[in-house]
Amino acid sequence: MDGQLATDKNYRTFQRRNFYLIRTHKNNDDKVKTSIVDRSFFETVPKEHLIYEMFLNILRGHLKKKDIKIPSGLLNEIEKSLAYLTDQTIIAVSQTIEKASVRPRLRIMAEVHTEGNPHSSFYPEISERSVNLIIQAGSSKEQIIETVFKKIPSIDVFTIQHMRNGEHVVFQIQF
């Protein structure tokens, strides 16, 4: 689909802008909301740091549950070692364990905090019966707004304040 772009040497490593498609109240025509949301709304902490912190939390939870005390120096060394566990593609690979008849693999899943869901009560500006594009406000904010207005003059534009990741611009069409 990318055609000649796929032959570019930076094609596989280029950091693309990611968006999420979310929908709520799909079975209720009076409340339905659909949004295309910039990843910045959900990804408020770098993925690598999130994975590292998750493994630290798992370790701390086991230590607490089993009432195990580890000297702080050793715990610091373990934390430094866990800091290398950052690549989800390696974590998600099926593992071969000697004498095991299964190949276990880890899949990391996430739940969104209420304030991280643009369709929650934290963002009453996102109307029911609407389709939205939500992007992080940045230096090109005014240029993007102007471009969208040229294409869709009747679109509503406003901003919402994400409690962890700043201002986001919402382009909304109500139906």
C-alpha cells in the first residue's frame, strides 16, 4: 500500500503518528459517540517506561505479598536490570522453555483511566451523537484548524484539557 515509500531505508523505523478509533454506546442511537483520537491522549508515559514500571510493580507486589525483605542495594540492582525490559516485541514472543509442553508468551493489555477516556464524564464537551477528531494541540494547531475549516466550514472546533497530557483540539460533527 505504501508503494515506493517501503523501499526507503528509514521506512521501518520512521515514527508514525498513531490514532485510535473509539466508539461508545453503539447500541443507543441517542448516545453514540465515535472518535478518532491522537495517541497522545492515551500514551501519556513512554511505552518503554510503562513496561519497566509494570514489571517493577509486579516484583514489589510479590515481595509484599510474601513479606520478603530485600536489601536496598540488591533491589536497586534488580531495578536497573528491569530497566532493560522495554521492548514489547521481545516480551510478546513465544518462549521455549526446556521440558515444557507449551510455549508461554506475554501479552500486555491496558485499561484506560476514566480521565484518559475522551468519551467519559471528564469531557462533557464531547457530545452524544457526534463524530470527533481529537488531536494534541501543538505549534501547528492554528494551521490544522484553518485547513479543516476550509474543507468542512460547518465543523465545531474546541479544546479540552487532558489532566495528564495538556490541551487537545476537538473537531466535532453532530448528527
